[in-house]
Amino acid sequence: MISFTASRFLQALTSILVASILIFLIAEALPGDVAQMILGQYATEESLTALRSKLGLNKPLHIRYFDWLSGVIRGDLGTSLSKTGVEVGPLLVRRARNSLVLAAGAMIFIVPISFLLGIAAGLRPGSWLDRTISVTTLGLISFPSFITGLALILIFSVQLGWLPASSSLELSRGIFQQLPRLIMPILALSGVMLGYITRHIRASMVKVLRSDYTRAATLKGLGRRKVLTKHVLRNALLPAITVIAINLGWLLGGAVVVEATFGYPGVARLVLDAIKHRDIPVMEAGLLFVVVAYITVNFGTDILYTLLDPRIRYSRGEE
Amino acid sequence: MTEPLLKIEDLEVIYSTDRAEVNAINGVSLEVNSGEVRGLVGESGCGKSTLAFAIMRYLDKNGKITGGRILFKGEDLRKKTEAEMEDIWGRHLGMIYQDPTASLNPSLPVGDQIAEVATAHGLASRDEAIQKAIDLLDRVHIRDPEDIVDRYPHELSGGMRQRVGIAAGLIGEPELLVMDEPTTNLDVTTEARILDIVEELTEELNSAFLYITHDLGVIARIGDAVEVMYAGQVVERGSIEELFEEQYHPYTKLLLRSIPDPEGSKGSLQEVPGSMVDLTDLPRGCNFSTRCPYRGEECFKSEPSLDDKSESHSARCFIAPIEGKVETVSESKDTGKEPIGDEPPELKREDSILAVKDLKKYFGGGSGWFPWADSDPVRAVDGVNLDLERSKTLGVVGESGCGKTTLARTIIGLSRATEGEIDFAGKDITAPISRRSPKTLKRIQIVFQDPRSTLNPKRTVGQAIARPLALHGDFARSEIPKKTARLLRSVGLDPSLADRFPDQLSGGQKQRVATARAFATNPALVLHDEPTSSLDVSVQATILNLLLELQEGSGTSYLFISHDLSVVRHISDYIAVMYLGHLVEYGRTGEIFSPPYHPYTEALLSAIPVPDPGLSRKRIRLKGSVPSAVDPPSGCVFHTRCPRKIGEVCESESPPARGEGEHKIHCHITRDELSEVEPVLG
């Protein structure tokens, strides 16, 4: 187990390292000259050269990569190019916190509901309840989140006026005081995932209910309730962990559309804005955060899954 | 006379499918008394499992009991509610299943899965129940039961899982235990151990057992009486002694003759002609009339009833008793089969077609991410030498995990040999499949164990066979349909089946298609990896006969892999016995079946179920299961389980090959001493 955890950890670290190289190269490949962008169109050639050497832009590529990487490791993410003087570190932390709150809120909403719906549908496949749930979740999956988002704004902000249309947060107030602003982004984010996880659990329930060991448990005379709690649920819900993890990783950095629709200040929008303004340090830091978040969540899932599923726990040596 | 424990009267079960109604059970009446073992025998689709689940009142959703009564302890189970059945299940009516792996919850320790029956029925507290589970595991001869109760199913071998299943069936002390093919998926040796346990239990307990199997050999060993089922009816019933002495129903007679006789020799087996009657459209008259070689006019007119032929023997047949011996009926003979292959094989008999020299195949091992994660390799095949002549068959036998399948996969190139050499027709072909010449690929083919998973479900039979023809044939594409039809005919299938998908074929038909596909390239060597072990005994007979016939016509050599020595005997000229990656005995078929034996071969032979209840045979049972191939025992790899281990030498030195002519036994015991044992068979 320790050796497994250690080797998975090393793998995760390697993935992050490889991703950091890719991120750095992508930033390099972006068109435009950073110095030019900072000083503007009418800058003189001397001032450009001076700035380039000050920023270290004339050093060779690999040196600059290692400079950047060692900065990242020391916690120095540089300063923003577009917002003069703003340090990237604190900016990223603030945005990451916002993204985390959004992701956590979505998960708290999605997981119980999808489990409930999935189990209810899976228990009686073919029943009207199952069919209703199946059709609804398929609908949820089919709607892109910006459509759901716009629809939500139309209903709750424009028509009913219950919630603010913009979810931009005020810096001066803590995020928890601004919860109403989170409701609509969470709902918009949840649609697809709710549908996806529900359907996954339903399929898994149907499979386990048809399994030989469920039949064996029933014919032991355990009674329906015990068969379900002891034999069915655990085996049916376990695979859902992986699906949830993938979605969680996506929530942390990939909710671009929703963040843009509601003007929510999360990491995804930070990166998007940085790309627009050729703000290389912010973009690099934001992307790196997304990668680290995604890989960390998956690493955690691997470990958790191993602890919960005895088959993986013991048979690892035979891979 | 006391009331029987279970009394079934005129039971009828129908499955509704999209296309039609399947008449799975058509009026079955039978009785099971306390303390007896009643066998229920028949081919796949005869309704034996349906009957079992009907008794349990647990049919699939589309199955329905449409008539009759199931009286258990005098009460009709059909009238019970689900809640009432919950009190009966496990406590009064227990069940043991065919697939012990699928029937155990993978994420619950096995002890809990046994104990929960007792706690659910209020027979014991949890601690008492676990203690009971430990006692029961001990009773089914599991070593260290205190340790095993905390294990998960995947940590146990197949035989141990089935013993766990039996313990779970016993803990509620049910009056009737229904066993649905509990040994069908197991090795012959493991099966023998399980049957020993069942036999012990039936002697000790006063419970009744309903034992379902397709193998009459198994019933002969443990049954008191047997019911033979065909097309949802009992066609013959009798005490074990009488039924095996004389069979009144032609079906029973044919079924019994289709079992490969471990004392027989290479040659044709009896077949049950045709295939199971269509249960959606039963014939008028006798259900077996479509296949019966003895049928007369009356058989088509009315349905025979189950009549007493003696006090404890009855049969559903107008013709019975059938006088004289059964003529050999081979379905294949009268379908006008064509010889397989186009060119007459360039035969130089006695030539070696395959020579395997000191072959080793190790899996895994090497270094992980960390020095402490380094692992030893799995030594699947560890220094095997084999030689196969043209047009001959070499049988390779051994339990699961002995390396026989890896051997085949390495020979055909699916696995890369770790060490050693493979020569094919005098040429070194040790390279993996990607580096072999097309000519070599074409000349070696393989037929796998499970025809269901080796045929692409999205391709028709014709497409499956046409593919190798197109890849390797040196003829015009327009000829392919003709060649496909020819191949189908030569494996005894109607060419019209070319348009069918694998799902629409029976197991036996699928295996015929797989065989035709292997023969499409006119190979010189075909490897058969347990081609019959997932098939019914009666279907197995037809496939074995087909293989013999194809070999006679084409001169193709076979490497035939099986865990069942009696099957191998029928098809092989030479036999190699493998254990844990090593060859322990090699010789002509006759030499393997008579002393001197390798102690392992002797154990394998004594495990074969023989359909002769009167026969009392030597019982040699191996302890435990095959050790791990990661860390094989030192010296002779068999010493940890050998019933004839002579001492330290077995642990320290690898055994010499004691030979006489071609026959070689790898053992520390001298040949003379090995010769002194009594023959296991005959």
C-alpha cells in the first residue's frame, strides 16, 4: 500500500512536471512581444531592449523555464503584466478560493441528488419513475451550460428578480455573505453533471441487482432491505467515485462558460482574461493551478478507491 | 410411507420472449425425500436450472409458473408471499450455484457472507455465526478457517470459493439443498475434492440434496437416484444402480455413451444426434422424436407417459426397452461432409512439425518505481521440451495455472518467449507474431476455449471465415463464398448459416465455426485450447469426433490442451502432463494411462468422474491448490502437494527424467517403484 501510494505520488508529480513544460511552451508560442505589449506601440527600440533584459526575455528558453519553475516552487509567481504591480500569487489564491467554493457548492448539491435519483431509478428499471428520471437526466445532459445559465438568468433575475444576474463578487465582503450570487452558477454547472452521475449510478444499480451475488443474497433469506444495504449499494456506488472525481477536476478549472456567463471571478475566467491580454505570468499560474488541481483530485481518488475496494487493495502485485 | 420432503406435481413454466413463448418446463413431477441425493441430469436448455429456480420461487421476470404444485414439507410454495419465502430461503431451502466467483459479493469478507444467513434467520448472534462459519469451513476442509473468514472472495481459489458457497448453503441447516452444477466450472481435481465433500455431507446430514449436472459421471459417484430431463420433461427416472445398469430411454443411453471413457482409446465417441428441440414449437408426440434414432410411427402421434419399467425405474418412451447395443450414430457422417483443405498435405510422416526446446515464459517481474517495489516474475512456463510429429496429436494436461495455455500462446506467438526455442517444420519461429512470416502465420492456427468471446458478435459466420481466406488465400476473391461454404460443410454446418450472427448459434455450432475459421488457411498445426470445456458432454463428443475426422482428412497436427485426461485420451497420440510450468510426464497415450505414473498424473487420473456407480477407485487427492508461480517450490515443484514425497531430496534437487523409450517421468522415485502401484483405471 505504501509503495503503491508512493509510486502513484511520483507519477502525479511527473505528470505535473510535464504539464508545466507544456504550459510554458504554449505561453512562448503565443504571438506578440511582451515588452512591446507593456510599453505600447510607440516605445523606442532602446527602452524595449532594456525591458527585455530586465524581464530576462533574452535568456535562452530552458534557463527561463527553470527560472519560472524555481519561482513557482518558492511561491513567487511573478507580477501581472496587464494589471500593473499586482502580484500573481495572491490574485490566484483569491480566484482559486472562489473556484473551490463554486465546485464544493456544486458537489454538495449534485452528489446527494444524483445518488438518490440513480438509486431510485435503478431499483425499478422500466417503471414510470425510472423513465421520468431517464428522460429528465438525458435532457439535462443535452443542454449546454450556457443555455441553462441564460435560462436561469431570464427566469430568476429578469422575470422574478429574486437573484442578481451578475455573480461578480465584491472583494470587500467575504464570499459566504454573497451566497445568493452562487446559486445560479451552481445550478448551471450542475445540469450536465447531475444527469451524467445519475445515469451512471442507475446503470450500475441495474447491473448489480442482476448479479449472481445479489441473487445469492436474496436466496439466503436476508430480506430486501439487508440485501440492498449490505450487498447492492456498496458495489453499485463504488464506481461512481471515479466519475465524480473526473467531474470535480473539471469543475475546478474548466467551468469557463459558466464563469463567463455569470461573470463569476473563478480561475477559469482569470486564465481566459490573461490570454486575452497576453498576461503571460497570470496565464501560466492559472493553468498550472488547473493541472495541479485535476491531478491532485485524481490522485486522491485512486487512493480512496483502493481503500474502499478490496479487489484493488490486494491484487495489486499481480498487475 | 412418510410424505416426501419435496413433491412437485405437473409443474409447468413458460418464459415469454419478444418472439414467442418458451415452454421451459412441460409437466414435471418428482419427489425428493429426506436424506437422499437426487440427481437431475440433462443437456443445456433441458430445463434443469429453470426447475431449480422454480423450486426456489426465483424465476427471471419473464418466467412464470403456469401450472402444477410445488409441495415443500406439505405446503405449496406457489402460494407463499415474498415475505414468507424470505423465511424459507436459506433456512429451509438452500442453494449452491454454478459460478462460485460470481455468486459471492466481491466486497465483503467471505466469513460475513456465510454468517449472515444464520444472523438473518435469528439462529445465532454475529459472533456465534462467525464461529459457526469457521467450523463449517473446517468441515469442508479449508485450512486455517480462522484466517479465511476475513478474506475476500478474490483472494481464494475457485475451489475454495465453491467451498465457501457450500458453507453458506449449510449454515442455515436447510432441509433441502439445491445444487446447481456446483463443479462444472472447476478443474477435474478440484471437482473431485468438492464431490468428496458433498459425499461426506450427504452421509453425515439428514438433509436432502437435489443435485443438478450435465455430467452423468458426477451423479454416478454421489447420487442415490437420478432424473434425466429433456425438453422440460423427466424422460427417465431410476435408482443409480438400475439406471446405470440399463437405460430405457434412448436419450439416456446416448447421453451416457457420449462421455469420453477414461479407459477407452483414441477414436470416435457416441454422439446424441441433432440438437435440442425448439422449445417454442414442441413437436406433436414425443419431444425426443426429432433426434431419436429408434423412433417409430407412434412416436409422432402421441406423447408417451412416464411409465414404470420396474419398481424404481421408469421411462417416457414407447420403444423401450431398446434391445442390444446402441449403434454408433454420428451426426457428422450423414451430412455429406467434405474433406477439409484443398491441397493434399505434403506428408512425410514421422517428421517433426513442432519442436519446443527448453521454452520459458516469464511474466512481469523486473523493477518498479522503487527498489522495494521490484517483483519476481511469474514463471508460467519454465523449461518445457516437446516434440510433435506430423499428423499426430499431442495432448497437454494439467490444472488451471499449470501453464498450458501460456505454452500455446507462446507457440503461436501471442506471447514472446523469455528463453528457449520453438521450431516449426524444422524452422526456428521463436519470434513473436509480428515478426513471423505470413507463411508461418498461415500454417499455425488456434481455437480458443470460449467460442462466445472469440467470434466477433458484429460479424456474420461467413465474414468470420472469409477473413483468413482473404488474408492468406492465393485465389480470386470471387471464390471466397464457395470456399466458405465448403469449410462450413466440412465442419458439419449448413452453408446457409453463413449469414447468421454468432448470437444466433448454439455453443457447439460456434465452436464449429471457430474450427472452420482455423482450418481456412489450410494449417499444418492447430492449437486447441480447451475447445470443449465450456460445452455439454454430448456436444463435446460431436466436437471431438469432428476434430478426429478433420485430422484424418487433412493430416493436420494438433496440440490439444485440456484439464480433463479422459477427453485428452480420446484425441491424443502423445500426452504431456504439466504442473506449475514444468513437464512432469510425457509419453504415448497408453503409457500415460498405465503404471508407472508420475504421482501427479496418478492423482489426475483418480479424479476423473466415471459413469459407473459400482466402480470403487483409488482415491488420490491433492492437498491445497497449485502454489504461486512467482515463488515456485524448490527442487521438485510438486513436492508441496505430492502424496508420495520421499524426503529431503524432493525439496532440494530437481527430479531426473526417468525414461524408457519416449516415455519420461520427472520424479525422484525410481521407475521400478513407480511401476509397483496398482493401475488407477480398469
